[in-house]
Amino acid sequence: MTATLPDLLYRRTEELGLDFVMLYPSMGLTILGLPDEEVRRTATRALNHYYAEAYAGTRDRLEPVAVLPLFDPQEAIEELEHAVSLGLRAFVASGAVPRSVDRDGKPRQWI
């Protein structure tokens, strides 16, 4: 729970014996598999913006990990550039991308 309260975690790092903390997005990982591009991009930007804002005053000890969807290269580049513009420096991406069209163009769910 402390990780969701930036100022508290910041104050407790020494007590916890931590010099630097990477904050894995946990529930944010669900965004990486959202099939609707508009929803996925909006959710990605909202979460990454929240992390940049919420941890702004604690970045010398706390580093929030941004989410980066990899559905297609252009989307990945645009979302990476946006996250970097927010000052985020660490990212997590899914290695599996759900697809709804087979390689031969037929509708089929696969990863």
C-alpha cells in the first residue's frame, strides 16, 4: 500500500533499507492488452500522466514504470515519445499482443 502513496514511500525508503525504488505498474498491465486502440491509447496516456504527476517530487528515489503498448510499431513509438516527454524513464511492455485477424486475413483470435 505504501507504494501508492508517493510521499509516504519516499519518507520510508531509508527505514525500509532502500536507496531507489522502481514502481512496477501492476494493475496498469491490463492496459497493454486492451483490443480497442482508442481506449488503449487513452488509458495508456492517462496512467502514464498520472505516474509522472503523482511521483513528480520524489523522482530522486522513486521511479514509476510507464506502460508501453506494442500493438504496432507506430503506436509504440508515439506512446514512448509521449511518456518520455512526461519525464518517465522506465517502461514495461507486453511480449504478447492479442490479434483478431489471422496472418491470411481470416478472423481468428490468437497471440
